[in-house]
Amino acid sequence: MIKISVRDVTSQGMDIDQTIPKEGIGLSDEEIDLRSPIHVKAHLERVDNCIIADTKIEADFGFACARCLGDVFLGQEFEYHFDFEVAAGVEYIDLGEEIRQEMILANPARILCKEDCKGICPKCGANLNIEQCKCT
């Protein structure tokens, strides 16, 4: 949770620069395999009854190759723009929940360890990048 007091955000804006663990924004291991804390930089501004947040996120991710199931590690950087409508009586906004949702959506559905990954043998399961299949 990156809880921000609505009172602290003015028309001149405010900046945040935080490093938080994945648990800090409610991410579980099943959702994303993070290999580093999440570095969050954001500039927030108040415009009438809205808070506008321009946010930059950096983190290291782990993935399984779609062909050979080998480990793939990527450092990624994302930029997001969020608009929060602030209703009367609202004291805080949670930037962390918005970041969590965007990180899940930005996760690639399919990633390869290398462009010419040979994958695994469908019969014996050998990683064809490492060894020659013995079942053919």
C-alpha cells in the first residue's frame, strides 16, 4: 500500500521516491515473480477534485521461457498516469493498488530466453538448448 494523504497533495504538487517490497502493494508470488523491491517515483498534483499521478516504476522480474521453461530475468521500467477522483470525506488515496494492477497487466504473456530457443523435446523433456534429444 502506498497510502497518500489527500491533504498533502497541492496544486504545486508533491514528489515521492520509495523502494517497497512486493508485499507493500499486495503482490503475491502467484501473480508476479519479482526479484527485487519495486522502485517508485511519482509526481502528484491536485487539480480541483482530482489527483493526477505521473508514476515511474522499476523492478527486476523472473519469468519461465515459453519454450524451454528456463529462467529468464528482466529489469523492466514502466511509466503510468493515474487520475484519482477525490470525493468529499476521502482522506487517502492508495497509489499501490493502481501500480499492482498495472504491473500484472504489463506482464508479458509469453517470453523467450532467447529468440532462437529450441524448447524441450515433447517425448523425453530434454532441453534442446543444452543437449541433443536421445529419444529420436
